[in-house]
Amino acid sequence: MQTLLLGLLAYVVVLWPLVAAARKVLGVRVGLVRALGAALAGWLVAGTVIRLFPIAVLTNAGVAIGLLIPLAGSALAVTLLVLFVAELAIPSGGPGLFARMRSVRSRAARARRYSRIMRIAIRHGLGSFLTGRRTAGPDGSAKLARSLRLALEEAGVTFVKLGQLLSTRADLLPPVYIRELSRLHDQVPPAPEDEVRALLREEIDLTAFAHIDDKPLAAASIAQVYGARLRSGTEVVVKVQRPGIREQVERDIDIVRRLAAVLYDRAGWARSLGVLELADGFAESLEDELDFRTEASNIDAIAAHPVPGITLPTVHKALSTERVLVMRRLDGKPLATGSTHSREELARTFLRGLLDQVLLGGVFHADPHPGNVLLLEDGTLGLLDFGSVGRLDTGLRAGLQALLPAIDRGDPAGVRDGLLEIVTRPDDLDEQRLERALGALLARHFGPGRSAGLDLFTGLFRVIAEFRLAVPPPIAAVFRALATMEGTLATLAPDFDLVAESRAFATERIGLRPETLRRTVTDEFTALLPVLRRLPRRVDRIGAALEEGRLSVNMRLFSDERDRDLVTGLVHEVLLALVGIATGLMAVLLLSSSSGPQLVPGLTLNHVFGYNLLMISALAGLRLLFVVFRRSGRQSRAGRRTR
């Protein structure tokens, strides 16, 4: 044992200088085991190279010293090459060996799932679109839309929800796709009762409940809901996440992201649709739905801005966890059973409540379909399922508040300005042409003898798509909520005039009435007052500097550290390339030369210099290759994060 330990110690001592040199050249701290293995390979190659030289060369002290750099350099070059290949395969800083071994099973499961998804797509005729060999026509195809819907249904829960999200993006997809994807439903059978009970025992204290129903009140793809009663006598509902659904959804989300990246790289139509942003927004929304604590905080956020006529459930936070949510039970009936005389008033309450949440509260229910709305016994409407909630910041709300009155006034310039406040504009946008397109749209719907209908918003979506205006996810959530609400209102009151009521709401709540105008002017002036107070002094200083000839403009190049790092890196790479090319050319010239003092038979001094320069060229090339690879890897990772 002692001999073995001494041998290992000697091995490390001999190889350590080569390890330190390799780390210094690469500029990255690689793992010890990897570095020692690469150094061993380098010394083995150097030993092989030494044996290729004649004995006369090695016994000549001067020649041996002259060849020291090529011999040590060959060992270092092989070490660098082995480390470079290892970094390509498994970059440093990632999970360790045992963590990688543990992830093999999950990777295999993901690969099987990915293969199944691809087989489904190919079977439904979508394979050529995924590879970018074909493109979707501008008006879409009924056959292709149907194939897409069938493929999403067969792919399972996550992809059905993706299709449901796409069905609300009239700004991205042609109407034929919207109609087909709107038929998607995530109807699934309830999870086995024993698995649900096991999850409940694991997550919460069942002694707090006097009774929990055996059969669910409702079953969806992510969760199912049970009626229950607390020991205090309070009637509640228990929302339980389906056992095993998190692992399946996370695996499918990873596949969705990968498919989006493939489509972005290969298909122009996918880039124009912004598939990476769509995939990221969808993943974030679905991940929020998997954490019921997020849903509980969503209920609190919406409840902070109460709306008359709308009732929200209250959460028993002490009994709720990430996978179980306990809420007060709202007793009510489906909307279709509401009394005839109250339906129009209920529709008005529902519409105004959602618009109030969107335009004034900034937090709104993003999935108000009929199954998530109840007619309560007290005559109010109860909202359910807050897993999908939209949030708008002040700027986006201000844009919407400017957009809707401008549409009502038929003002194309105002519609353009409001629209550009809530979308991401391309660099080459022609604002004048956009204003003319919006003016034509408003003329078609607000001209003499015409009344605006829901097709006004369909036309607006087409204008957005035509001018490649990117809709941010919060605004897309607004569009989704409004499109879903339209179907709910049709169920509640088929003859309800949604556009007229929306215009009335905009006029009453955000229009330029005297009290609204007075409040707006007061708020704007209050915000502007500190600037106005400083303005005279600044104008005076600028005037004095101009009069005395002291006015100057100071412009600093490369003030941003990122710019300096970029230039430094480029200069470093250019210098490495020049050194490698110059030494390589000199080495070729010297090695091909037969002149120069002869040290031993067949070896001249020029050859010795050539071998040294050749090794320096190889090391510079390897260093440059590794620097470029590492920089491109960092940029690609940063690009994926920003997408």
C-alpha cells in the first residue's frame, strides 16, 4: 500500500507542471482528474516522440536541449487537445459524474418521449414543417390545421394546453387555425383514488377535515377538485394536483423548448411567429399552474382590487401546499342555468368586472371560460381556477387605456400611438403606413351605416401580424382572456352587445370626463413638478456656459465594460492568430530548408528552430480554438437566457 501511495504521489508530482501549464494556456480551471488524465496522455505521446529520434540525437546535449521545447510542447499540445475534446463533450462547471449518472434515466425517458412526439407529428403529416423543408401558407390550410389539432390531442396534456394557448393568438395565426385549435379540450379521466389519497396524506394534515368526498367534483389535466368539510363545519373544496403530472409536464416543456429552438433555426415562418418567446411564455404559465401557492397569491392579488358583483374564493393557507389547495366552497350553478331575466345584467357585470381587472387593477383572470364561472345564490358571479392570471404594469395599462378610447373615437393616429405603447415595434416600421392601415380598418367598421363588431379586433390582429408587431406576453394574455370571455358571454346571453358595453365602460371609467381629466392633469403635473423646479437653473447654467465659450459635449468611447471586453477579446484572438500563422510559416520554411549548421547527421540547426516554432504555432492555434469555442458557448447560453 505504501508503495502504491508513493507511486501515485510521484505520478502527480511529475504530471503537475504539465497540468498547471495546460490550465494557464486554456485560461479555465478544469477538474483535477480530467487534467491529470490529459497530462498522462501528453507524456505518453512525448515519450513516443522521443523514441522516434536516433540515439545520437538524444546523447548530444546541445541538440537535446534544443529539442526540449518541441518535446515538452508536444506533451502540452496533446494535453490541451485532450482537454479541448473533453470540454466539448462535457464542459467544466457542470454536474459531477454521479449527478450525470443519476440523470441518465431521466434523459432516456425524455428521449423516448421526444421520439414519440416526433412520430406523432410525422404520422399526421407535420414532419416537413418541423424540419423547415415546407412553409405554411399565409392563409393557412384547413387540412394542415386539422392535422395540427389531432397531433396535439394525441401528444397529451401539455401539448393540448399549448394548442389552447395558440387558439387565442389571432395576432399570430390565420383564422382557420384559430377555429380548429379552439376545438381542443383536455378531457381526462380522474386519477386513481388510492394515489390521490396517498398524495393528500403526504401533503396535508387530514385530521383537520371531517370529511373528504371520494369522487371528484371536477377533473382536469393538471388537477382535480374534491368537496370536503372542515372539523369547524366550514364547507371547502380541495384542489389536488394529479400524481406524477409535474414530471410529465416538465419533460414536455423541455421538449416544447427544444422544438421551438429547432424551428427557430430552420424555418422562417417560425421566426416570424416568435416561437421562442411563445415557448418561454407557455412554459412560465404552465410552471405557475403546477405550484398552487402561486394560485393562492393570485387570488390575493385580484382580491386586492374588488369588483362589484364578482365573488372570489378565500384560501385556507394553513392547509394549503404546493400540490394541494384548500378554498372556501362557492355554492352556485353553471351559467347556462341562470334565470332568463337576469342574464343580460349578469353578462354586463362579468364584462365590466374583467375590464376593470385588466385596465384598472392590472391583475386579471386569464382563463374566464364558462366552466370557471358560477352563478352564486346571492346573485353574484363566482370565479374559479386562478392558475392562469395576467399582470399588466402601469405602462401597458396606460397604453390600453389610450388605445380603447382612440378606437371609439375612430382616431387612427391615436390608435397607432396606443398600439405602439403595448407592442414591440420592428426597427424598420413605417408609422405612416401603419396609420393609414388603421384608418382604413376604422373606416370599414365606423363608417356611415356601420356598427363596430367583434371582427374589428380580428382586423386589428391582422394589422398587427402584417406589420410584424410583436405582442408581449402580458398583452397576449389580455387578448386570450377577452377571446375566452366572448365565448362565456355567448353562453350567458347570446344577444349581448359586447362592443357597445365595452365602449360604454371605456367612456365611463377611462374616458376624458371632467373628473377623469382633472385627476389625470393633477397626477401628471405632480409628477412633472420636480423637473419644472430644476429647469430654470439648468437653462441658466447652459446659457452662461454658451456665453463664456465653455459649452462642450463629452463623449466617451467604450465606456461600457462589455464593449471593452469585446474589443480586448477580439484583439487577443487576432494576435493569437497572427502569432500562430507567422510561427507556422517560419517553421515550414526552416524545416524544408537543407542549409544551416549540421548538428547530427540528418538534423540541422534550422530544423531544431523549425520544430520549436512549429510547436509554438500549434499551441497558439489550440489556445485560439479554445478561446473562440468558450466565447461562442457563453454567447449562445446568454442568447438562450435572453430569449
